[in-house]
Amino acid sequence: MITGELKNKIDSLWDVFAAGGLVNPLDVIEQITYLMFIHDLDDSDNLRAKESAMLGLPYKSIFADEVTVGDRKIDGSQLKWSVFRDFPAGKMYSTMQELVFPFIKNLDGKKDSAYSKYMDDAIFKLPTPLLLSKVVDSLDEIYAIMAKEQDKDVRGDTYEYLLNKIAQSGLNGQFRTPRHIIRMMVELMQPKPDDIICDPACGTSGFLVNAGEYLKEKHKEEIFFNKQKKDHYMNHMFFGYDMDRTMLRIGAMNMMTHGVDSPFIEYRDSLSDQNADKDKFSLILANPPFKGSLDYDTVSADLLKVCKTKKTELLFLALFLRMLRIGGRCACIVPDGVLFGSSTAHKAIRKEIIEGNRLEAVISMPSGVFKPYAGVSTGILIFTKTGHGGTDNVWFYDMQADGFSLDDKRTEIKENDIPDIIERFHNLDKETERERTEKSFFVPKDEIVGNDYDLSINKYKKTEYVPIEYPSTAEIMADLNELEMKITTGLAELEEMLK
């Protein structure tokens, strides 16, 4: 969550745009995103140069030597944020409009890449040099605050807060999955260097970015010292689909800034026939939209064969099973209704996951996880596509705290089940003796089948009642009589003092 000084600075930046004549919130967030990307491009170029030097690998800066922009050749250093930010307002504006913006639009030479697709129609909309100068100064102040909080995902929180601005403006607002929940899911799934990873409802690419960062942390040498694996990481590992071009543009820039040269991020209605992916991915990480009902004629026919429904949360589960290859794994967030819904479609998709594949875990999350944007109760399903069953015992975990208060403020607290969830999930052999009165336990498949494939944790969790002995009625009455006598004595003494 964005709070305090940083929140005030972002609000002030928003006001600067409004005062400068740019009032459409979608335009504002796009322009801020472009400028943040230009700033981050300078920082990430420096960082990648340092990393390459440490690894003994060659690296050529994108700002090195002469750079061609249109039919002009210029000194590349002029395009660095750290350089042009010190120009006078007029020169900064012309540099941005005539050089920097055309440069970032054509930064990726592959015309079919995600970045090129969503930068082709990007427009620099700041109307005056004065507005640009004020915005650049404001962003510098924001980045100075971010630098003080390096242990937090301030950039991601900034995006979330900006997206909330769109929602507040009455447009089609979106919110991102909290970054610590994304990180937990990534650590549960432990991506491998040869994985092909997809998020069919990617938004700003939070799951893909975190999976990439995890691989950098855990498999850096294996990936970056192997030409083939590095090429896979840069160009063939990450896939994301969405139906919002603004989010796709942010997502593409987010991935590129995090060092992935060419993710496959595409405008696509994942649930329609437009999405033909089948048996393709080894890992799916997703928090698909729960936006209610679709028309049957907009949904891919093979998904309706698995569960005939208009509910997106059920259709996405059918989609994940189709898109995964045999042995592929999935961790996805679902609303609680998916776990216990009694309709034919609800039961059908749960049966398909349990009987036709291998359901491994159900993690129940508290309803405040998505506040202040939504108060819906959710869970995480973890399963593997086998095509022939394999579910035996399903691990349940009752998450009660995620490190933040469960109210709208979401302030940091000590109580946090996430480290325990990750530790226990990777050591399931130690969970077999756990009682159902504890936070985590196993439930055999046969019991789940006998309960109409119900996956709500309350169906299986047992509450331990501790007997409390109360005093007898006679003892209570004796205590009351004694208390009454003391009150009467006290009143008599008080009356005597007042005479």
C-alpha cells in the first residue's frame, strides 16, 4: 500500500497533470508509465552493465556511441534520463518529443515483439515544456522516496495506486494481485529454467515479472552462462494475454525493464476461440477476473464441454487444464464459491481437476487480502495436469494472516502465515500426522468425493472446544450478596460523612 509522503507525491503529480490540461485518467497513467519506463531504462541499463561486468559477460549499453533516431544520428547519452532532466524546459521538451520518445518506440528491433506491438500506437501527449519539467521534477522526488524503501515493492505499489486512481474516476478500474501473494505463489511453484510460463489474464505482468525475478535469484548462473537457456529466458519462456491494451503496454514495459527482452504479451480474449493454446505450458500462474457471466457464443466450445457455464472463474479453470501440457503445474486464485458451489458446472470442474488430474493443495485466504479494492474471500488451487487422475491426499491450509491487517488500511503486522505455508508445502511428508484442528492437514480423496467434491476448508477442519468450568449458581449468588453488602456499607459511610 502507498502511504505517507509517497502517496502525497503521487497525488501531487496527478494534480500537476490536471493543472496542465491532461485530465483523462487513462492518458495520465499512460504518460506516467512512459516516463517511469524512460527513467527505469537508464537505471536498468546501468544495472545490467554492472551485472555483466560481475559475470564477465560482454554488454553494450543501448545509449552507447551514436544512436539513430529517424534519419538523425545523435549522441546516445542525450537520451538518458539522468542527462536530459537537467536541460532547460524548452530543450528537454524538444529532446523528449523529437528524440527520446521515437527512440523508445523503436527500441526493440523485432517488429512482432510485445514491446513493439504496444508502443507502435503510443503518443507523447504532454502539451507544454512547463508541464514536462514539473512532471520530471515530481518523478525525481518520487524515485528519491522509492530509493529509501528498497526492501519493498514500491514500484508495484505505485502501479497499484495509479490503477486505483482509474477506478476512483469511474472508469473500468483494475487492481493488481498483492505482490506478497504473487511471490508466495511463485515460491510455492518454484519455476525452473526450462519452464514455459503463462498468465492468461496478465494485467501488468506481475506473475511473470516475479517468476523471472525468482529464476534470476535461484538459477542465475544456470540461465545466464548457458546461451540456449538464456535465449529461452529472454525470448521463449514468458507468455501473457489480456484484453486491456493499456495494461498490456504497462506489462510489456514492466517485463522489458526487468530484463526480459521479448516476452510474448498479446491482446487476446483467453476464453474465446481466439485462444487456440493447447498442451503448451509447463507452468500457469494466474488470478483471473471474476467478472460474472459471459454469453455462450463468446466462449470456446471445448471449454463448455468441460463445464457448461457462463461464469468466468469456472471457465478459466477449464482453460488452464487445456493450456497445460501433461505434467504442467498451475497455481491460481479462485473465489471461495468455486470451492463449494453446488451447481452442476461447479461440481464438474472440481471433479475434472480431482478425478482427471492431480489436485495437490487448497490454501484458504482471509477475505481482507484484496482490500481496499475487494472484500471477497478467495483461495489458491495448486494442481498438476496428468490427464489420468492421480489425486490421493489433498493438503489444506487455513491462512489466517498474511503480514498485513485485514482492514482497508492494510498496515504491516507481525502475524504472517506465508513463510509457514511455503515451508510446509515443500515438506508435505511431515504433514501426515497433523490433526484437523491445526492450520494445515491432509484430506483423503475418497472423503472429498463423498462430499460432492467440496473443497471448502470448513467442511473438513475441526474446531477444538476447550471446556470452561463456571462457578455454581449458589457461588455466584453468594458473591452477589457479598458485593451488595459492601455497596450498602459504603453508601452508609458516605451518608454519615455528608451529615
